[in-house]
Amino acid sequence: MQLNTKHFGVVEVNEKDIIDFPEGIPGFEYIKRFVILGKNEDGNPFHWLQGVDDPDIALVIIDPRTFKPDYVVDVPDEEVEILDIKDTEKVLVFSVVVVPEDLSKMTANLSAPILINIENSRGKQVIMDNEDYPIKYYFMEELRKVGGN
Amino acid sequence: MLALTRKKGQSIIIGENVEVTIVDIQGDQVKIGIDAPKNILIHRKEIFEEIQRENKKAAEVRVMSLKELWGKG
């Protein structure tokens, strides 16, 4: 299907790449379907989470383990029941990135990771109660260290 | 909104299976215990609102290439 996006013009989206977010995400509860764009760009850890139901909405996301290898998602089973996870290896983990004018001050939301079960293409943003994982985590220095920049 | 006055150790029941207990009161802080079925998710309101705000902020990103973000543009 074709998606007329604000950021990227018309993009061709394969129906099977659409991820269902039955609850939307906080702030955008009405967007029930997203796609990930820019997944195949040579090792670039940044991707776009593009709204399908609202093509004007696109968020930058990054797997937090790129710069924080020991990052773990720990939430009650009930919180992720909707994802019907059988194999945790099949779950993608992303942090939502806020991109200010000064790119060195980008922050990732470690407190509320987006989980995507690739086995059933279902996603949800979960909220963790962990003081070590702030909502605004400055990661650029760490990303540079692992050779991302 | 229903407002009830409770003392330390007292509780209220919501529906059939949610119980909210006033565990402790210290000055202007109240410690609340919640007994609820596991399928009822409980978040501190300000944290949920903070995540909403953060997502909205993230959506204000200007159009740019992912290469630019990565510094390899």
C-alpha cells in the first residue's frame, strides 16, 4: 500500500510490515498501526517509527542496547500480555528519541521502551518502574564510543 | 469526584476486587497500597503524562535523514 507521509512523501509499505499497536502509544493513542522505516540502512542504528493511521507522525527510534548493552526490559507479564510473547528473542526493543536542534543533545526514553513481537507483528510501549532508566537519557557520547559516530 | 476521608490503616473497595489502603501518612505525603487483579495496570499519573509529553516532543522532529542523525551523512 502507499502511504503519503509528511516526512518522506509517498512511501510504499508492504502490508506484512505493518505493526499493530492495539493501544496506540501514550500521546498517540489513536494510532493503532505503525511501520518501521530505514531498517536496512547499512548499520545505522536509527530508524523511523512511522504512523500508518496518521502519516504526519514519525518518531525516531533506536535500540538502546546499541549504546547500553546491559539494558534489560523488566515488566510484569500482564503488561505485555497483549503482545503474546512466546520467544523473547523475537521481540524488538526500541527507545523513542527526542531530537533537539543540537544533535549531540539527543535523548532516548529508557523508561518506556517500545516492544515489538515480530512473530505476530504486535507492538506496545511499556512503562518501567526503574530509577536507573530515565525518560531523558543522553546517549550520544556512549554511541560514539561504540563507533556509532 | 467522590472524596472520602480515611485514616491510616483504613481502606476503600472499588468494584469487587480493587482495594486501596492508606498505608502511611507523613506530613503532605500519603503512602497508598493497592490490591488489584494483575490485569489492571497502575501507573503514577504524572509518569504516564510524562511519557505522553515525551512522545509528542519526539514527534516534533524536523525532517532529516537518518544518516544526519548518525553523523555519517
